[in-house]
Amino acid sequence: METGDDAGVYRLNDDLAIIQTIDFITPIVDDPYTFGQIAAANSLSDVYAMGGTPITALNVVCFPVNSQEISTLSEILRGGLDKMKEAGVALVGGHSVVDE
């Protein structure tokens, strides 16, 4: 808590550690694809800031399926996936919930 880091570090041995983070951000642009890219880059940057190299990621999303088109969600996820691919990161799973 003292350092205000955006990620947790768990040391496996003297030479290797796991960096874990999760992020939620609200849309800051109108384009869903661009928002997905920004959200992924924001999460990846937490790992980079801790001196790590992102390898895998989980996709966590809260989305208002009752008031937004599912195509909007598809574009957000596509943007995030493209940003992960650009960084050489494998998407290995995730979770979604309905949330207004």
C-alpha cells in the first residue's frame, strides 16, 4: 500500500516473479474499438511499469447488454485483442457480467 503500485508482485524464486493486475476503466472515447485498445494498453502498462513483460491476459468486462448493442461489445473486445496481439500477449480467458 505504501508504494501505490498498480500491480501485485509474487516472487517465485530469486530470479523470477509473477506480476498480476486487473483494471476497470470507463469509456473515454466514443469509438468502441479504440476504447478496447485503450483499455488493454492501460492494463498492459501496469505490468510494464513494474518492470515486467506481459505474457498472458484475462479479459474482464462489465457491459450493459440491455441498453447497448452486442456489436459494440464485440468491437471493444476486438480492439483489446488486437492491442494484446501487438504486444505479443496471449488472451487465455476471462469473465463478463451484465452491468449498466
